[in-house]
Amino acid sequence: MESRTLQLEEQNLKIQQEMLELEKQRFKWQRFSKKRDRELEKLRMENERMKLENERMALELKHKEMGADFN
């Protein structure tokens, strides 16, 4: 009976160790995922900034062309 109890305790320790390793892996993945999400958001914002800058420049050019038409 004691050996069975000992076996169960060892098995329990192994399971706890595996749970800890899985938790470490999950934490690493979350950290990586959040970093990647921040990088993607930064790229999205940069793309939006460039899009707005292009629109501004197009409007400025159109305004200059219209001014040249009146002269």
C-alpha cells in the first residue's frame, strides 16, 4: 500500500512539473504574441499616416493646379 501511495505522489509531482512547463510555454507565447501585436499595430499606424500624407499631397497638388488654371 505504501508503494502505491509513493507511486501516486511521484505521478502527482510529474503532473505538476508538466503543468509548470506548459504554463511557462504559454507565458512565453503570450509575450511573443503581444510583442508581435504591438509591431503590427505600429505598422498599421505608419501605413495610415502615409495614406493621409498622400491624400494631403494630392489635395495640395490639385489646389496648385486649380490656381494655375486661373492665371
